[in-house]
Amino acid sequence: MYYSVQGLKHPNIVEIKGVIQDPEISLVMEFVQHGCLQSYLKIHNDTLQEETLLKFALDVAKVCNTC
């Protein structure tokens, strides 16, 4: 199955800026100050408040609703 992200724009989705094909296929993506959400959650696991986690969950749900 193939999914296209071309034209998919949402404030909570990191934008793909381009593709490099040599020496291997790589995506050029928008800069995200704190890195990916998974890493951020892992690093700050002990200090995140429930309110912040709920906001992250709501942001992810909004993206899922868009797709």
C-alpha cells in the first residue's frame, strides 16, 4: 500500500522539504527545535505534567482526524 504525503499540510506535522537520492534516499525535513516527539517524551518523562501530555495527545488526534 502506498500513501502520499504530497500536499499534506498541518501545523502538527513536520513538513518534508525535499528528497535526496544519492548516495541513498533521504528526506530533507523541516527543523524541529526539540526533535521528534518520541525522543522528547523519553528524555522528559519524569518532568512532564499531565496537562502537557494531554495537549500532545490532542495534537496527535487532530492530525489523525485530518488524514
